[in-house]
Amino acid sequence: MKVFQRIMAVSAVLLFVSSCSEETLTPEVTPQTDLKAEISQELLSIDQINTIIHERLKATGTFDWADVTDQVLWSATVHGNELLTIGYGEPQQSFRTSESPQLTATKTALINEVIASEAIRAKDAVVEDDAVLNVVDLRVTQLKTITALRERSDIRYLEPNGYSYFSNAAYPQNQRSSSGCDKNGQTLNPADYRTVAPGALVSWTYDEHQIEQAWAYSTGAGITVGLIDTGVSQSQPLLGNQFNDGYSNGRTIQKYGTFIDSVWPWSSNYDGPHDKCGHGTSMGSTIAAPRNNNNVPVGVAYNCNLVSYRATEDVVLNDYHERKGVKNALIQLGNRSDVKIISMSIGYPWSIGNVRDAVRYAHARGKLIFAAGGTSLDFTNWYPVIFPASMSETVAVTGITDDGTYQQCDTCHDGSEIDFTIVMERDNNNGRTGTVLGFYNGDTDYVGGSSVATATTAGIAALIWARHPGWSRDQVFNKLKQSAEFYPNRDSTKGYGNINALQAVQ
């Protein structure tokens, strides 16, 4: 997860900037009972909102827009392109499998309430009405609208989905980050790989989990893995028209794009399926790079099928269109009967309602969803497992070093939600990590953090499922647990520990 390492490097700077203006902030009202206190009509600044968020994250390890005052929620909505995402229905009604008159009536009523409060037309109020999830995105500018909506009992959440925590006066809302992005290749140290027939490079990290030995039993054939990330590079033919090459054959790679490259929430300017960041290419390589004679790294499940989605611009879901892109990718993969596994080495410090609903939708359709526990710099010493790895519906993975004591990698998050660990970093050895294909044809690269740990685990799961194609998600997950070092016990921050891929496929 070279990604989240660089991701949170940017984040840490932004947090510092926001905290510097703390003395000028409107005091935060933290107790839930005080949310009904007299509401200030003052529009808070981005820096003021960010400090309130930062203080709550630091104090509790999480954040929820339900815990702030109407003033804070309204201010964030206004700064976030006046966009409010509303999850409606009962607490567990994240999605619908058929049309529901009750849910339709609920949605219509809340839309009409916004139209009346804002004094606008319906076509100006509704930005998006999701066809599957019980979610609607509306334009809201008035504090009184927020207050009225919060009085309703048929709303699950209200979130300013156009607002980014990684914004401040020096970092405008309409300027996105490039967290985790790098298209530059690196020459590999010969100590970091071995060459196997017919001329492929096996990353040193695979030896820590007996992945090469597992190939005697399974190579992932017949299993389709969905990758939700920044897409895969059109300049890397081994993740394109040379996906079938050498020992890798009879499989497919498909590429889609759900990310809209625009600062405007109403835009439909889809950005296509191709990676412009580098992170998704590294993850696709980790999972499924072919085993050939090109003298480049091979993927964990080198005979699996891959469905890649360019759903984000980078690995931090700090933009409305990134959140929407991930949501739509999850729904589309959830609807595919051939997709068994979804790998997501992306995330955000706290839960995002529409993405959370989409994860539950895909999970309800039997998908085994792997998510990165988080990788960062300044966050590492205190920040817990990120979203969506923090969800019970996902399998959370983090990275550790090879020192033999389960030392977390220099930039990796861990915590009680972690299910598995992957060795992906040399201890005290210049941070050398796993080896992957580069962004461009012929290039090689290194990638680390919980990102590559997650993609590696998704690949191992594909090996298991190919070995037992009739198994359910729960059976595959149980096999992963049973092959992990701590099973049947569970560590408080490392889950079941390192997976033994050979044991998992035997």
C-alpha cells in the first residue's frame, strides 16, 4: 500500500494546518444532549469544522456527523458544494431488492420537505437518487432544512458528502489530493525476488506465506476477483492484451470506470477505466499479474480473472465523486454472479454512509470483501483501523515486517477489527517491500503498507476458492482463519495473524 503511505502523508499536513487555528474556533458541543441547544446562525469555516472533527477523532478514534450540532452539519454541507446525502428508511434498510411503496413514500416526503424549505424546484434539489440503495443526494443551503430533517424518524443518516476533511484555507475544497499515487518504476534489488519457470519473479514476501508452494494445488483458475481502486494502467500490457501469457491462460481482464472527474456533483464526465495514479496498477499486479518469461513479478493468483474498476482518483475517499464511484462499483460487482471476491485498498478515516450501504449490498450477495486497515505517516501512532475495513462486513488486513515478532509496518494501522496480517516490509532494511509490475510496460516497482497486504490476501482467497469452487464465502473465510498462525485464537490488534497459503489450499 504504497498508496496510503503517501495518502496520509498529505493528510497529516492538512491536520496540522487545521489544528493550528484552534484558538479561533467556535467551541464544540460534544454531549449528545446539547445538540438541541440554541443553534448559532454563523457559518463555520472549513478550518473550524476540521478542528472539531480532529478533536473528536483524537478523543474517541471515530467520527460521526450525527454527533455534531446542526450548525456544524449545515456548515460542512455548504462548504461541500451544498450537497447533503440522506440515507432513509429503517436502521437496517441500506438497500432494497424490490420496489417498496413505503420507502418510495418516505423518499418523496423528505424530498418535498427539502423543496419546500429551500424554495427550489425538484430538478434543482435532487442531485442523485440511487436505484438500489436507500440513498438520495440533495442540494441544501439552509440551516433550517438541516434542523427539520433531523426531526424526522425515517432518516438513517445525514452526511455532507461533498465535504472533505482534507481541506482548509490553504487546500481548497475543489483541489483533490494525489494520495498514494506514483507512476515511477524502480529497479528491484536481487535479494527481493526469486526467478521461477518460465522466467517470472516471485516476491520475497510470497515466501513468508508459502504462496509459491500453494501453486502446486491452485493458481486461481476460474475465480473472478473484483478490484475497486484507481483502475489499471493502459500502458501495462500484462494487465491488458497480454494478460494471458506464459503459464497464465484461459482467463479474462475487464476494465470499467465509475469515477467522474469533476468538482461539480451534478457532472456526468466519467473518467474512463484507466489508472492515472499507479496504485490500482500495483494492486492488480499483486493479485493477478501473469506468470511468464518477461522477468517481471508474478501475481498471487496468476490464473484468476480480474475485473478492475477505476472508482477513485487516489486512495483517500475525500471527494464526492470518489465516494459515489466506489458505491457504484460495489453495486455493479455485487450484481455479478461470477465475482466472488472484492479487494479494496482504499478508504477514509471514518464511515461514509453511501459506501457503507453499498458494502452491505455486495456482502448480502455473498461477496468476500477485503479492505485495507490503513497506511499513513503521522496517523500511524494513534489512528485506528480505517473505513471500510472497520466494518464487520469486510475482512480487514494490515501489513507487518519480517522481524518475526508481528511488528506492524512503519506506516500500517492495526486494531481490534484486523482479521489477518501479511509480511510486506523488510525490518530495518530501507523499508523494502513487495515487488510488482510497474505502471509502464517493462517496468517493475515496490509497493507496501496495508494496501499490498490486502491485495495479497485477496489473491490467496482466490487460490482457496479455485481449489474448492463450490464453497461459500464463509467456508473460504473459515479456511483462511484455520490456516493463520494464531487460529483458533485471535490477537487484539493482529487478528488471526499470518496466513499460510499452502496450508489453506491443501
